[in-house]
Amino acid sequence: MTLLIAGDIGGTKTILRLVEVTDQAVDFKPLFEVTYPSQNYSDLVPMVQEFLAQTNYIPEIACFAIAGPVIKQTSQLTNLSWYLDATRLQQQLNLETVNLINDFAAVSYGVLGLKSNELASLQTVEAQNDAPIAILGAGTGLGEGFLIPKGDGDYQVFGTEGGHTDFAARSELEYQISQYICREKKLDRISVERVVSGQGIISIYQALRDLEIITEKNEKIADTIKQWEQNPTSDIDPAAIISQAAQAKTDPLSEKTMEIFIEAYAAEAGNLALKILPYGGLYLAGGIAAKNLELIKASRFLEIFKQKGRVSPILDAIPVNIILNPEVGLLGSILYGINHF
């Protein structure tokens, strides 16, 4: 029996789970799990120590999925001030082995372990077993990754930083929004992540409001967003408030915000699909897609996804799914950890 700590470390929250791995290293049993607000900790070590203090178990190995690039088992997190080094973590936590993997590499591993009831299909076509798989997901940021078949039923997983590539406006309105974000945040360019993410939802809303493209009609929503603007460290989640208002159709400004967000998301999904040609499937991860499933289904997502000029028909053969399991990254870190100790 081997005990493993798996972690999914994001800019907003970190999920830690302790699992028991069977002697055959092919299965695992969850033992204990806690979710922590990442910003409340200066480093991963005190969080894990607090986690272990609540159990009577002594784990041997760990695998942590990181929201940022992982280079030679080190990582400077993108949306946190943490710098993680696997060797340091191994020593300070008294573990035999620590593996760090990119969060979207973890999601990629997790996709391989998903069941059909953990997916919602947007485009249902048969997946090709010998073709690549692509994953992208909007959350705190925008993650992208892909899997390449190795020929033996297994896959090689690659995490990327594709969310930080340049955002390309597809309309005059998107151009106005991108220029607004540049001015407000004092940037000389904006990445796709600045639009297709939770922070992007907020920026789109602010742009539509401040540029007077859509007027505020729901005073409660407008006041709540302004309260958050005055105190961004408050418990208010403006992106969630905007998306919920759009789903309830109680605020035209929120509805337009989500329309623009979803179409930008679809365009980037199509861009990734053209680069990878993932006939094994394209998966939307991250909490935003799953929480806005009905909005996405009712939107022009597939139309925009396939709006790629002369090569548009290529995308008809790509299965497109939304991942419903919110802990797919954690599942991936478990599967990776099991196979790398």
C-alpha cells in the first residue's frame, strides 16, 4: 500500500486529496480531501502541513498540478506569488517523491480517466483513437494542452501556455473591448486570457458599460459590481454574478457580456483545433464552461468554433465536449502520480 497526496493548485483555490494506491498501482481509494483558498497562504508547504495535521496518515509521494509553467520540476505560478521546487517540497514535507506537472497537463491526464456521464457533448462525432486530443479551459486564467498518441494505447501529454498568445479581435466591438482593456490595465498588448477567463468576463462587462455600448438596467447587479470595484479583495465574485444574471436573463448588460465571452471562447477553441487537429476530441475544462452549460448550448458556440473560412469543414469531424467533473485536474495528478513513483 502506498499513500499519495494529490493537489490541484490554482490561483483561486487549491484542492488537496490523500489517496491509497493499491499494490498493483492501477487503482486508488480516496481517504481525505480539503479545499483551501490559495491566496491565504504564502507557500504550498504550510498548506500541506495543515492538511496532514488533520489526518493520521503519513504519505510517501505527492503530485501537484500547478497553474503555471513547470520547468525542470520548478514553477513560478502565474496567478500566485508562489515559487515551487519539487526538491524543496520533498525535503520540507519529508516525502520520498514529489512530482510537479502543469495544471493543464494534469487535466489532460484526467481526461483519459473520465466517464461518459462526466461529459456534455457539443458536437457528437466518433473520436479517432489514433488522433491527438486537445484541452482548453477558462477559469482564473486560460489553460491549453494536448495529448499525442504513442501508438500503444497510451498518450504523451503536453501542457502549454497558449492562453498567453495574442488576442485577435474578430469584430469592431471586440476591437473596442480589447483597446479598452489595454488602456485600463496599461498594457501594450492583450492575451487571449485577458478576454477568455473569469477576469475577461469582468473586463468585457466593464468595457460595455464604460464605453456606453450597453446601459446598466439592473441596479442590483450594477451596484454589486461597483462595490467589488471599490474593494476587489471582498468576497464578491463579479464573474459569477454576471454569468448568473445572464442565465436568469435579468440583466441585458450581463447577457451581452456572456455572449461576447462565449463567442471569444469558441473562436479560441477553433484556433486550437486548427493547430492540433484533435480528431480524438476537443475538451472544454475549467469551471466556467460547466457552470454555463445551458448558455453555451444556446449560443453560437459551434458556429463560431467552425467559422474558419476555407478550412471550416475540417472542424466538423472533431468531437467537442464540456468536462462536467470539476476535479478533473486532481484526477489527472493522481493518475500521473500513480504512474511516476
